[in-house]
Amino acid sequence: MSDHIVVVGAGIAGLATAVALQESGRDVVVLDDRDGTSAGYAITLWPNALAACDALGIGAEVRDAGARVEAGKVRWHDGRILREPASGQFTAAVGEPVVVTDRNQLLAILADRLAPGTVRYGARVSHVRDGLHGTSVELADGHSLTAAAVIGADGIGSLAAQYLNGPLAFRYSGYTAWRGIADITIPDELAGITVGPGIEFGHLPLSHGRTYWFAAERSQEARRAPDGEIAYLAQKFGTWAEPIPDVLSRSKESSVLRGDVYDRGRLRRIAGGRVVLVGDAAHPMRPHLGQGGCQSLEDAAVLSIVASERSSLPSAFREYARRRRSRTRAVVNRSRQIGHATFARPAVLSGLLTRASARIPAAVFWRQLGNIAGYTAGDLAIRT
């Protein structure tokens, strides 16, 4: 059997896991069917993700690469404030500012930590196998690689997840989401999210005088704007409070990514034998808590720790699955609950629910946020 651990997928989960394992002395190969790691939008790294970055040895570099956001308001679409943190309340709850950075920059930081030749692009995996005769992956070009283990970091439609669980079940959530980057600087006091009945628009400062934005609304599945997404969004949000019209006017169509939001049925297992899942392959989640990439980084840090503690990889994978189960399920469920409320039908109901959620007592709100996204929560999730 080969000493290589094969990681399938070179996104955040795959590269972070490869870094963690390689730093601990493991021999790692990463396979990805794309030509490179390009992902032209930004990511919000909450303090729990920064705790994972510290565990991976990249915390300082990641913080330096992004813009730091210490607060965020929730506003109604006409500009009325629904929730506004008191001075110092945000960092007191989560431990430090959120870092908003280019996803490409995060991927580059991770890739630069790997030994040359670790990542093999243009390598599409067609099958994962684990049996009496060893563990291997088969490639679409007919070649195969034997492995000490296979780590599936290949997203929501993961082949590794299918190997462990059989066919995967997906359900459209009923709404679609956009992400983009605008060449405009917004004041710190306008950072946050602006909401309306069944619709939302978020806007956060990004480095180099730019703004990361995201939006979502109820929509038919697989629908696209015939005149372009920016034109559609400019019409939809044209009368909303600043900075939204200006943010859209300074965005390019090429910078916008649109994707329908799906739920996937809960997996029976995320580890079995010498195969294990990380990131969206293990626990895809709706975007409302900004935790998809954050939980991927936690996965990597936890997997590295348990692999160093256990005498065999199958044992380590079982322990990793045990440690991650309740943590990731809680985040998946909470993200889904927020989505149900934000995009409830009819739209007037979603508006009522959204405004009611803004009246949750501050102490309860900040405690809930800290339990999911605080630095302490992230460090605890990694260490226990």
C-alpha cells in the first residue's frame, strides 16, 4: 500500500487538510479536476475559523491579507436599523474582528504552505475504492493511484460521499444567491446586511478599496437573468438604502457568481475504513451564518490532531467523525432555520419573522453567535 494520503479536491477544505497533514509529517497528494484554484470572490472568516488558521500555522498571514470588520448592522431596506451592536459588543462576543479576504488569497496562502508538486490539477477522480486489496482512486484518464487513505474534499456532490453512503439526495431550498466584488469603499458604519420581505443584501469592506457583497431572494430553480445579473440586481435593489445602489453600480458582470441554494440529506457516515470526508463533502450548509469555509478549516485542524493521536488512520477517521458530528450538525441546522425564516412564504411572513428575530434580547443573540463563531468556540471545537 502507498504511503500517500490522497486528498480529492483543492478548495479550502482540501488544501487546509493537506497543509495540516503535511505539517505533521504525512505524505499528501491533492487531486483536482480544475486547471487551478481560481475562485473570484471573497470569504468571511469568523474568529472560529481564525482559531483553526492559528492551529494550521497561517493565522497571522490570513489576518494580514484581509480587511477586519468589528461590527455589522442589520437594517431594513429603507435604512431603518433593526440591530446595531453597542461599542465593543461584537468583539466581546466573538473574541476578535471578522476577517474578510479574497478567497483566492486564502487558497494561495494554503497552497504556498505545501511542498512543490503536492497539488495535481487537471486530475479528475472517477472512482474511490477501499477494500481488502487496498485503497485507491481511479482517474478519468484511466490511471489509478493507490493510497494510505482518501480524504474527500470534493464538495456537495462528492464522489467520496457517494462511496460511503450511496446516492446523495438534494433538495432545492427555494432561493438563489449572488456573490460579487465591487470597486468601491464603503464606510465601516455601513457594513452589515440589509433585508426586506424574502430578500437580503449584505455588504462588507474588503482590502484595496473594494467591497464584498452578497444577495439572495426566492426564485425558480435554475433561473438566470436574460440581460445580465448586475442589471437584474440593479433593478431589484435600485431603491434600497445606501450603499447598495452604489455597490452594484461599481460591480462588473464578470465578478458576479450566482448559484441556487440546495440542501443535501444528512449522511449516514462521513468516515469509513480509510476514507473520510471534510468540508462541503461532509456537511454542506446554507450561507446565512458565513460558516461554510470556516467549518472546513475547523475540519482540517481537527483531522490533523486526531491523526497524530491515533495509531491508525481508520481509528483517527472514526474519532474525527465523532468529534465533528454535533458541532457541524448544529451549524447546518441553524443556517437552515435562518433560511426558512428569511425566505418564508408569503413574503410578508418572512418580513415579519426577520424583523421579529431582530428583537431577540441582545444577551441571547450574542451568546448564540459566540457559541458558533467565537474564537473560543472554534478553539474548543478543535481541541476537544
